[in-house]
Amino acid sequence: MKKMFFIETKTNTNLDWAINYCNDILFNSDHQDWHDFLEAINNKVSFDMSSANSDYIAKKIIYFKNGSQRMNVKLYKSKNPWSRAYGYYTPSRPFDININTRKMNRSVESFVGTLVHEMVHAIDGLDMVHNYGHGDNSSAGKQDTVPYWVGNLAARMFDDNDISSDEYPRIVRSAWYKRLWRWIF
């Protein structure tokens, strides 16, 4: 089975599990979640800020998944410690998903949503016919744009999956003073 997401080093356990989930289940053509994922996208009537219909977007995701290119997950530390960005995509490096190391203390579902959200940006960036991004970096009122909606769908599918908590445990946040200490040093 082809893997879509790759990361060179072991990082955060929840990010590693999110990558495994996306590769082994969500983008596995033989798995029911893959078919449910595409069906949910196809059933969406329309998306905000999109010149493409849902059928077109689902086909682009299939085409991208079946292609030979892989998405490289890379880590970066935002210069702004109060940045709310979980990650970003840049057109100059279309096959890189950049994950903010200041935002690693989150759930597997959140990482799944971010990976798929940024993958949609990559697909949109390579599409020469249609645009289906979300405009500026603010997330306010953007839940119905393709990157947010598809990313949130993937996160919900992970959350709804019958995966034991032993296999994908929920994150336990460290005390605020420990996080502050790590941030300072």
C-alpha cells in the first residue's frame, strides 16, 4: 500500500499516530473509511470560496492519492510564540507540510485535520483550473471552505473510528507551569 505522508524523524507520539492513521486507514483504497471520506465530500452541495464542485474536488484527491508524489511532514518553530498556526503550506515547496512545534500538545484528531487541511492546499496549489483555498490566514468563518471542511471531516472520522484508547490514547496536557518552563528554555 502506498504511503501518502512521510516524516523523517520520530516526533510527537500523537503526530506519529496521525500520520499512521492517514496512511493506513484514511487513504487506504481498500478501507471503508476511504470510501466514506470520498462519499462525504461528494455529498457536499457546495463549498465557500471554491470555483470547483465537490465531485471535482473528490476526484482531485483520488488523483493526488494515486500519484507518485508524497507529502513530507516537516517541523518548524514559529518565530511568534503566540502564533495560532498549527502548520502551513507554501507553493514554493508544494509537497511539504510544515507543522508548528509550538503547537505539538494536541490530540491525534487535531493532527489528522491539519495534515489533510494542508494536503488540500497542496492539491489546490497544483490545480491550474480551479481555486478552493480559504483566503487569508484567519480561520474565522472559514469552516465551509474546502481545506477546513475536508480537514475537519478527516478529524471527525478519526474521532468516530472504533479505535481503542490503548492504540491511540488521548493526549494528556502537562501543567501550565511546565509548558511555560519549556517555552522559556
